[in-house]
Amino acid sequence: MFPHLRLWLIALWTSSVAGAVVILNLSLGHYTLATFLWAAIAGLVIGVPAALLNWAYLRPNRARQVGILGQAPPDRT
């Protein structure tokens, strides 16, 4: 089974960072292929670690709420 949360977070973070770099460079007047290459590199270098850190933050919270294999955790009294 694919880790859907991780894949979505990586796609969102990398595309967001790359888009911000493209917008910054285009607004500065850089209209070359290097603009898009730098955006892709920045998206991968910054976006993937940020997505994995975000996943590491979100996943334990979800695991505590849902439990193992989607079962509700037993009540502790």
C-alpha cells in the first residue's frame, strides 16, 4: 500500500516551493530556462525535507487518534 499522506505532502510542498521560486525569478525579470531549473532544484531540496518533517509531525497524532490498522484505541481507565 502506498503512503498516501506522504505522497500528497511531498507533491504539495515541492510544487509550492518551486512555484514560489518561479514567481520570484519571473518578477525579477529572469526569463530563461535556468529559472525553471533552479525552481525544480529548490523545490526538491527544500520541499521534500519539509514534507517529510510535516508528515512526521502529523502521523503520530493520527496514529494516536485512530489506533493500529484503523481500529479505535481501547479506553484506559
